[in-house]
Amino acid sequence: MIIKTTIWLLTILFFCSCEKDQLPEDGIEELIPGRKIYVVGSSYNSSGHMTACYWVDGVRYELPGGAWATDITVFNGDVYTSGTSESFNACYWINQVRYELPGSGGEAEAIAVDNDNVYVAGWYDNGSCFWQNGQKIDLTINRDSQAFAIGVRNNGSVYIGGYYMNNDHYIIPCFWKDGNNRTNLTVPNGGDGEVYDIAFMDGNMRYYGGYVLKTSNFAGYTPTAAYWRHTTRTNLPLGGSTMDIYGAIGNAITINGEDVYVAGYRDWFGDTGQEGPSGGYTPQYWKNGDIYDLEEGMRTDFGTGAAYDIKIVEGDIVVVGVAPRDTINNISLESACIWLNGELKYLLDQDNMPEDLDDWMVSTAKGLYIE
């Protein structure tokens, strides 16, 4: 009992003494009273170094030795994040303690915790894989393949989503169950696709979010946001003509009751007859197939923003991603942001950054957890 108490106290002292920056002053900490909002990504710290990090109610926590971070979850009061180290290998953190994952040249894309098991999905220089408590389990080797999503069903089965290239050189969206059972997901005739996220309805039925390539008369193959209920695919609407819209991508999926939400962006063709920047990414989400636009950032040649994760809590729709907030010759300088019910809020405040850091706003928000 004395040993356990000592370890517990040391853990608290370490967490309280870790580097953190009070960066945002945009009201993020008051976003949803009574709820903690965790956002993971990367940004410059107060010393002017770009690092992996996460924010809790607007307070920035450094992830030591990290280049960028991709996903976040909380279990028994500990914060688990996945990402890539400064040496460009897959890793994950528990609070601020970093754990390297085997497999050179890899990236960790998603993380899930179930009881005492930590699961991380990703890839390395020989294919796709997932790691269970630090042990690498190969999914597809010796070919182009990546795993982007991971989740644990209520019966303990582990599902991983991603893609692999088949012998005909098509990119096939797929999921793996427990690492040894791959199931291909449907694509339009002659098209490709990828899975970027997994959600469970009532802890049981699996939903996969991503995109497929779909033929169109004007643009050839059009990227089209989609989701699969187990293996049944639903293509999501573009919200316009393929003469105006190049395509759309679904980056994240979540379930709220019987409702299916997918967050991502659509990509507009530029208007050559318009003065100033036009076209590029526009942030949005779909609810049961209906499109809802998110407030846009400053318009640049590359668009106005993109959504990367979405969660629903007590009727509030929370989305994280990036949106430009300043321009240099119309070049996009994307900044980490969060949308509450469509309203845009930025995570960074220039007043808390070094004055000589011209690109202080460059940052990303890739993952979201609400407690």
C-alpha cells in the first residue's frame, strides 16, 4: 500500500510540474460549462518551437520529443495521445511520458484504451500495423498500406480501419478485426477509397468514415465523403455540381443515438473570373447525409479551413480542425481551431507568443475528447 501511494503521489507531482503554456485567451475554457475539452495536435510553444501538444480547457500541455500528435483519449484520469516523435517514428504518450513504438519510419494515427490495454493504429516503412501495449502486430506488409483508426467493441474485439493496395494497384478501404482478419469495403466501380475513422453504435455496430473516388462527367474521378455501416456504404452529398466542387473528404465519424455525423471538408475549384482568392477547402460536417457548413476562416488560395474530428455532447456539436487566420500573399497559414455548433474559435492567442515569431499561428488540431 505504501509503494502504491508513493507512485500515485509521484505521478501527480510529475503531471503538475510538466511544461504547460497558458496560450489561448479566446474563451475556449468556457466552451461547455461542466465539461473538459481535450484537443490534440501541434503548435509553437512559448519558446518558439513547433512541438506536439494537447490542450485541456484552453491550457496547452507539451508532449516531450514529439513532432506532431494525432489522437487523444482519457482513461482513469490519464491522458493518452498518439503521434510521431522528433526522430519521425511512431510513438504515444501517457500524460507527458513518451513511449517509442517499434517499426522504423512510422506514424501513430489513432489510440484507444480498454481496461489495461493500450492500442495504437498506424504504419511504418513496411506496411500497416497496430501496437498492443507497445508490441507491433503487422496488418499488411510489403505493400502500400496504412491504418488510420482503431476502436474496441464492447465484446473486446479490436477493429482497425485504413487501406491497402491490391494486386491491381487499386487503393482498397478496409478494416481488420483483431489483426488477422481483413474485410474489404465497397467502392464505386473502378474507384478507390480509404477509411479514416471508426465509431460504434451502442458499443456494437461498427461505422467507418472516409472517402471513395466516384466517377463524374466533368472531373473524372471525384473524391466523395462516405461512411460504411459494417460493409454497407453510404456516399455523402457534395452540396453542389462537380463543375464547381472538386470533391469532399470525411475525416471523422461519430454516433449520437441513431444519428450519424461525419466531419471533413469539400474542395472547390477556383473561380478564374473572381478577383482575389477563391476555391480550396471549406470546413463542414454531415448529419445523416445533410450538409452543415462551419464558420470559415480567412479566405486564401487554399481555402477557408478543414474539420478533422467531431463529438456530440448533450446536444452540442463540437468540431476541431484548422482555419486560416492570417495571410501572406494569400498563402494559407492554418491555425488550430474549434467549432461549437458551427461557431469558430481559435486555440492560439498572439499575445502569448514570441513577438518575433512571424508564423506563430501555424498549428493543427487533429483529435478531440470530451469528458
